[in-house]
Amino acid sequence: MTVDRAPLDASDERGLLPEGIRAAAGNLVARIRGGDLGAAPVIAGLLLIWIVFQLLNPNFLSSTNLVNLTMQSAALGTSAIGVVLVLLLGEIDISVGSVSGLASAILAVGYVQMGLPIALVIVAALATGALIGLAFGLLRTRFGVPSFIITLAGLLAILGFQLFVLGKTGSINIPFDSWIVQFGQQWFLPPWASYSLLGVSVLLFAVSQYSNSRRRDAAGLNSTSTMLIVVRSVVLLVVLGVAIWYLNLTRGVGAMFALFISLAVVMHFVLTRTRWGRSVYAVGGNVEAARRAGIRVNRVYISVFMLCSMFAALGGVFAAARLAAANQGSGGADANLTAIAAAVIGGTSLFGGRGSAFSAVLGILVIMSITSGLTLINPDSSIRYVITGAVLLFAVVIDSLSRRSRAAAGRA
């Protein structure tokens, strides 16, 4: 029996490419033809945005500006992680901004006006988020109310609670010398710590890839070669190492941004390496099939809504720390839509079942890059919304076309 294989290029025919590299290239071509573009369009778009704004203003890619960009990304990016989880189920939560605003108010009132320990107030804010998510999940599973309606009602009700908690003053400043404000504005990792975290992260990535490859080998499935895993790990180490080196030319990697990235890494591991994470993808892909497979669908819905609101609450704590204040506008304006847009732009499908926790990281970097670049060139403020909306629409179109391509490939 012969196996047809189209040659990749002339060097491939001469056998100059290692077998693992040839197989990886073939798999990549097959994935692209099948509509599985991964994060490539997002990364390409981010690089294009950076090039354009650098040409318009040479200060855009300065170390100082990129440090500010990363610090501004942490709060909304954390909320976007929760949105990714809900979108994986094919649901939506438009209340994340209001939840983050309420968490900011709880932090400011509890710490400044009531004199409670910051740690206790943060726990109270996260617990409030969990209760809100529990209510959303129960309404969704017990009564079948669409998540858009549930969270729209929640958005309005939670905004009322936020105004009630803040009281007549409407704005509360958090002392600059408090550790939470220092964490949000002034704490940066020393170079040795940032490089150490990078080394550990790349090592864990390589071990995870190798372990997954061994499991696929044992199951008789296509697997990634050891050489390709090494190449990927080295490339990741070099790219992120250069990025950290460049940020360290000024203030370095912010502690809050490092925590945001750590949360994305943890959630990626949970989604890809635990039974609960596989259940989330299964429910988002086909809820009826997941139910028939024995997955407790209602528990998945409730747990995801709870985590989404908790991430929104943590994002509100980060926002208050960054601004050193909480007010009636906290979590308002375009916070809801920005968190949702970040998740979608980063590659999470609106149709459920496809996405990654890293979608929140990529998406928020795209949005904050647009915001930062437009701030530097100082056009009319309306342009930012137009450009962000256009990028969001483009991301949804790419997702829809990819979904159509996968469906056509499946029929073929």
C-alpha cells in the first residue's frame, strides 16, 4: 500500500528536513486548510498594529510605553479570562464590568471607611463575585433563561448595588502607601525573578508537550516529535526572553501583569489537563452529546458562571489598585464590551467549544495597543471606538469563516 504525500518543497524532497519538521509542516498545512488558524491571525494583527503605530510615533515601541501598556492590560485582561470561560460554553456575560465595579467599591469601602484588613476585603469581593455567578448559573440551568437576558438584568442590578455601597460620596480614594496600591502601580519583578519565572514556564511547557506526545503515541495517534518540542521551547524562550529584557530596560515586568499572565497559564492548564476543562469544551461543542456522555452539564454551567464573576471581581480589585480609587464610574463606560471584545479578538469562538485562556492575553494586548497608539498620536477620541469595533468585526468574520471551513472539511 502506498501513501500519497504532496512534497512541501525542494529541500524536503532531498531529505534535508528532519522527519519531525516535515510532519509538523504537513500538520500545519492540514490545519490551515481545515480552518484551524489558531492564534496566527491575532499575532499577525498585533504585529501589524505595532508596526503602524511605531511608524506614526517612534515612542510607541519604547520600553517605557510597553511597560505602561502591560500594566494597563492586567485589570480588564483578568476579567476577559472569565469571559473566555463563558464563551467556551457558547454563552455570554455582559455584566463583568458591573461586577468589577462592585468589587472596586467593596475594596474601597471595606478598607478605607470600615478599616478592615485588605486581605479580608479582597476575599469578600471575590465571594460576592462567586455569589453573583452562582445566581446567574442557577437562573440559566433551572429556568432556562438566556444568559444575555440574565446578565443584562444583572448588569443593571449590580450597578445599583455599586452605587449603594459607595454611598453619597460616590468616590473613595485608596491610600497610596497601602500595599494594594503599591502592587498595582509600583511593584515590579526584579530581573532575576522575571527570568526565573520564564525559565520555569518554558520548562513546564516542554514537559507538558512531551507528556502529551507520549500519551498520543501510546494511543496510536499522531504526536509531536521530540525535536519539534525542543525547537518550540527554544523559540518561546528566546522570544519571551527578549521581551522581558526589553521591558527591564526601564521598570521591568509589573507584579500585577505577572499575576495576570500566571492566572492565564493556570486556567489554560485547568482547561486542557483536567476533566472539568474537557467537560467545558464538550458542553460548548455539543451540549446534548455532552449530556449523553454522562457530563453533569448543569454543574459545568454553574461553575463557569461563578468563575467568570470571580475573575471580574478580581479585575475590579486590580482596577482599584491601579487607579488608587473607586467611584461611580468604576467598571462602567466600555469595560463590559472591552472584556468581551478582548476574548473574541484573542481567538475565542462566539459559537462555543473553541478558545483558550491565552485568548484573553492576546486580545487585551491588541485592544490596549490600539488605545495606547491612538493616545500617542492624539486623534479624535471617537476613532478609537471605530477601530476597535472594526477589529472586533474582523475577528468575528475570521471565526465564522474558520467555522465554515471546518464544517466543509468535516463533510468532505
